[in-house]
Amino acid sequence: MKKFAKMSLVAAIAVAGLTSTATAGSLEEAIKGVNISGFVEYRSETTVKTTADVAEENSHDIDVRLTAVIPVNDMVNATIRFDETADEDSDDGVLDADPIAFDMDRIYFTYLNNGLSSSFGLIGAPLTDGGSADGVTVSKTVNGISLTGGYLTSTSATTADEVVYASISGSAASIAYNATYAVVNDSEGTDTLGTAADGAANALHAGLSTTVEGFNVAVNYGSLSDKAGQEDQSQVKVSASTTVGAVNLGLAYASNDKNGGETMLDGSDAAASEISIGAIELSQEGNASALLATVSMALGEKGTGKIRYATTSNDAANSDINVLRVNYDHQMSSNFKVYAEYTANDDDSFATKASDYVIGAKYTF
């Protein structure tokens, strides 16, 4: 995170509006001490399919994010975050080089005093892949144990959601632990937060990790159940990693409930218990399991190579998936890298097999 004396006109106007010390003639004072962070990433992807009647597809994926943390007074900060509205081409592979629009997906104030932190406004929602919600959260660390609780709402033109959650994290001896429990009340069956059919759900995510004889070992569990008990889903993953000489080795095994393993409130594949790579999204399969093996090592002073192989096993016939992914990252500087990626997908349920070729670059600040 760095401090910048200059900002774009849009960011400066937003800062001026949020900072209590700003006046019509003191824009320089308004942006003093503002912390700016974010990243810019561009990925160009080509998908090749094995059947002759399917044309090659080209697409891009653009990610841009800018976060400004603005000091209001000695105990209050204001945070605004800009994120692109649409960062991918359409699914039909048609390139779209139109200008990118931006949203403010985080706008909130944070109160800090004697180890207590409380945020109010448009903030991040728990157990989602970066979802936003209006609400308030309170955090406190006591004797190395971090406690967080929150009440959130997310409104749209047709529905409203409520999320009440509590989280705990810390360590005991050499074991790190974390747990989050959330209750969702949803006026609609499926929407931004909460996917239970009867409009109400309970979610639990928990994890343990430690190091034993040079092995990093972790267990993660997630569950999502509606109050009618009709759509319970759960997922568990056990993973281990170690270093042998210059090579890093990793192995993970995950398994789903008979109804599936979609345990995130927004149905995303970002759970710590999930295995998601290429065509594999284990959470979407019932009575299924997946195995992921990883090998990585440094290549030269600035390069890193990684090979991952994942396979699923499903009770349904002709539904297993195998994925091979090879990555090479070249860290040109501490905050800029270029990379190449190859993915081969072999899905038993499709006659067409797809291979993806990606080149990209990412700058962080």
C-alpha cells in the first residue's frame, strides 16, 4: 500500500466529498494522507476444441480495482472502492473492445478505537465471492482471538436479504482455527445473498491448519442448509503440502454431500473447502469427490513453474472430469508479473474437449 500525492479527477472528487476537512479551495488538503491500493490485470484467452465444426474462440478478461482509504479524523476512516462493471467478453466468444464502466462497490466508514473496529455502509458480505451488502460490522481482538459480528442487508428492485453472522479466528498452540456462522433471511428463493428454496438458510464454514514434521496440513468444512431441511449441502476438504529440495508439493482431496457442495451464500466456488480448476467446480456435483495434485518450483531468479492435475469421481455415469493445468509466472518486478497458462479439460459428459491458452499481465500497487 502506497501514498500518492496525485489522484485521478474522479477519485479526487469522490475523496473531496467524503473528507470532512475538504473545502472548495483545498483539494490538496482533502487528499492528504489518502492511501491508494489496487491492481490492473489483463488476460487474453484462446479456447481450442477438438471437433472440426467448432471454431476457435478468443476472449479477454480485464480486472481493474482501485481502493482509497481516507482519513476523516483520528478515529474514523472512509473507504471507497472502484471495480469494473463487466470484465469479460460474452460467452459466445465474440470480442468486445468497448470502454469499461466502473462501479463503486464499497463505500463505508470505519471507526477504530483501542483495538475495536466497526464499519458502516456498503461493505463486503461474508461467505461470498466479493459480494456487497449494506450494513454494519464490529471486530475486536482479545488475547490473540479475533471476533467479528455483523448485520447486513442487500436490496434490489425486487427483493431484500438479511444476513446476521459471527466469526472467530486465532490459534491454540500450533493449530490455527477459523469459523463463520451466518443466518440468511431472504424474501426470494434465489438472489444475491442466500440460495435456499424457502428463503431462509444457515451456513457454517470452519477450518483448522497446522504444521507437522515439515508438512502443512489443513481441514476445511462448509455447509448450507435451509430451515425446511430440503436442500442441505456440505463439503469437506483435506489438504497437505511440503517442500522437497527446490520443489513444492501439494495434495488436496474434497468431497460433497449427496445434494452438492454449494456452501457459499452467493453460490460461488470460492469456499476454502472447494476444488475449482478448469472445467471442475466440485461444489456443483452431488455425491462427488475430487483430487488435486500440485507441483511447483522456481525457474531462474524471477520465474515460477506450476503443474496441477485434478480429477473428479461422480456416482453419475459418464460425468467424471480430468483437468491438467500448466502455469509459468515471470515476476519482472515486485509489483508486476507476466504469465502464461495452458489448461486441458477432459469432461466425460461432452464429446468436445477444450484446451485453453492464456497470456496475461498483472500490476499491483
